[in-house]
Amino acid sequence: INQSRTVIFNDHLDAARDYYDDAINLNGFRYKLGAQYRFLLNEKEENEDRRRYLVVGAYGHHAQSFKTDASQLYYGYRPISQIRDTLVDESGVEGSGKLPGTIGLGATYQPDLRWMVGVNAEFSNWENFESDDFSEGGFTQGMNVGAGFSFVPDKNAFGRYFKRVGYKGGVQWIKD
């Protein structure tokens, strides 16, 4: 994560220009585990194209730790007199932290081989976020809710491209 800020006073030609450069490198192992199951809703239907399916799933991970390596360089510079004044120059500052756990749930309904609709919701408890390098506090629960669809007019329409194309759309709402 790199962040640079500059303060310039345009009213004075040789006023100090202040430069603030922060760099934080994160290192850690992150994973998610999940499972899903597909239910056949009309088992007696012999025609594959008319079978209806419901797929449900869940995924998530518990809180995961990470390590950081940070550096800061803050200095002032006068462009005409070419004077540079270093305020802070630190590198190799080690830290650690913990990302919150996440859980997600989703479901997809497929009434036939042409249509599919689905919903998904994911929750993360950012109140449990910890870090030596980032400001703490003020974080709340994060949420991500989405819904989408897919439509293929005729998957077997050889020679008619737009009948075989999959049309997809969706919406998503995120609270960080």
C-alpha cells in the first residue's frame, strides 16, 4: 500500500514543498473454504433440458493474521535554493495485524438449461480488525449482497451466434 501526499504553497516561489511518502507491504496466508450442493427438484423429469435445479452453498474463513513491513519518508524541498530537509526517514518497521472472519451464503435456481438466477450475501465483522500500521477504530460490519441472472436462448443453435450467446446481468450492494 503506497500513499503519497504533497503540500505546495504557490504564493511564494521558494516556499518549502512538503512530501509525505508511506509504504506498507503486507504478507500473510489467506484462504476461504466452501461447500455447495445441487438439488434436483423434479427427479421424475427425463428430459435433461427441463430439469430444475437448486444449488445452495456457503463459504468463509476465520480471522487471519498478517505481518507488515513499513517505511516512511517525509521531507521538505525548496525548489529555487534547492534545499532539502528530511523530517522522517524510516524503513523496515515491522508490524502485525488480523483480518476479520468472513461468512458467505448463496443460492442459485435453474428452472431449465436456458435460465439461471442467483443471490449471494457475504458478511465480515470489521470491528475485530487489528493492525499496528493502520488506524484502528470506527470499523463496522461489512456486507456484500448481490443478485444476478443468466440466459442462453438456445445452446444448440449452431450457425446462429446470438442464439448461443449467454446474456448475463446483476446488481450488487456493498457496505464497507
